Amino acid sequence: MRARVNRAIREFFEDRGVLEVETPLLSRGTVTDPGITPFITAYHRPGSPHSEDLYLQTSPEFAMKRLLAAGSGSIYQMSKAFRNEEQGRYHNPEFTLLEWYRVDFDLDQLLDEVEALILMLAASLGKGLTSRRISYQALFLERLECDPLISSHHEFQAKAKALGLPEASHLCGEDRASWLDLLFGHFIQPDLGREALTIVTDYPAILPSLARACPHDPHYVERSELFLGGMELGNGFHELRDPKEQRQRFERDLERRKLHGQVIPSMDERLLDALGVGLPACSGMAIGLDRLLMALIGSSSLEEVIGFPIERA
């Protein structure tokens, strides 16, 4: 089934004129996101008395954006990725990502393509699937009766306590982004994608990741997430192109990591340089292929779709 899915993905992008690329798994810079812990390894250069820290990449995103800035045009990749401190029913420290970038696509065009790809893959495995889109704010109002944009920390605390999670106040404090992530992860996400592929759109500006700000409303960023069978499958953005704003976001990430006593990784200066040269207007999506296969065939654990999970690696 995995081989069939991989072949269908390659045919899908070949038909649409999207180029397959390969990028390094080892790099000098890495993600700054406080929710992700990279693997660090020591490179001993021949003839040098000192080692150099390198990172196993958590995603091919930064290198692919360097290709885009160099004029590659629309590209895709199926690549291994690595994230430390992750293991469980939905997590393995080594996993497979499908990531692609479409030059001159807005986010709606990209989401149309995402739907076409996943519905095609489902049909190829004999599974009927539909899709729907809903905004992040609408989900909070529908499921939790609070507003991610204007509700106070006290309202979030009261809601978490009423839903059986009183310790949330100690975990989140007054960090609004932490509150939104906790409430979404515990009380909204587990039900998403049970009946249809669910695409969540219009994320609050406080959760920007690598998406650009919405040009029509500064309260939002052009970010979306995919869910199927209660699992997050991937993130998509109308990509941020401003190197100054990207650096500021990286620095805010590092401040949050410092606040929580996390390892402080090196920012990817080569990505920032590439943004300075000029990233073309584009939208991009990354999907966890192991989780997608798991959802499409009804598996209950990643171990059922990975040949060598970490315990057998």
C-alpha cells in the first residue's frame, strides 16, 4: 500500500508539472519552534581538531525554500524527517513527510490541490472520502464557546477546569499561544476528521508559524491544518517572504525556548539569506505520509504502517 501511495503521489505531481527534488537531512541550522526538539549530532571534519554541531532536519522546508529562491519553480519532495522526544501511537522519531510548494498559488488554490490529492489517494485504496473547511475561530466558538481572538486567560482557565483539566493554568500561565494550543489539542482536535477530511483555516495571528499575515485582516495569518481520523496530518501556508519578519519570529521562538529551559538551536541563516534574495510568491504544504496511510487504511498505530519503528530500528 505504501508503494502504491508513493507511486500515485509521483504521478499526481508529474501530471501537474511539479518537480521532484532532494535536500539535505543534515544542516547547520534548524527549526526554532518551541514545540519541536531537533536531533543534534557532531560532525568531525577530517583534519580538524574540533567537531561541529549539525542537526537532523525536522522538515525539508528551509532547504526547499532556498531552492525556490534560486528559481526552481514549483517543487515537491518525499523525505525522511526527524524529531527528538517523540514516540507513541501517532509519533515516531523518524518519519516520512510529503512537502510541496506551488509558485504563484494562493492558499485556496493550494487547498484545492490538497483535497484533490488526498481524495485521489483514498479512492486508490478503495476508501470513499469527502472534505470540508472550517475556520479556527468557528471551531472554538462551536466546540468550546469561547473566542480564540478575544476571550481572556481567565475564560480559558475556567473552560479547561470545567472540562477536567484544572492543571492547565499552571502549564499555560498567561501565554495565550500556549492556551490556544492546549485547548485545541485536548478538546477540539480529537474529533476532527472523523467524518471527512477537515481543513482548518484562518489561524489567529498569534499562531503564525511560517505563514504570512492576512493582507485584509491583521488578526489572522494565512495558515491551514489538515485533520483526518482525529489526527493532524499537516500544515499549509501562504509562505512568509519578508526576511526581517522571519528573523523576528525566529527570535521570539528562541525567547520562548529560553523561558521554558529548552535547548537553543541555531537559526537557519542561509534560509534568511535566501529570503533576502527573494522568495517567489508561493504556498506550501507538508503532510505526514505515515499518518495519512494510517488514516486511510484504518490503522490504530503508526507501528502498523512503518516497517521499522524506533523499537525495531
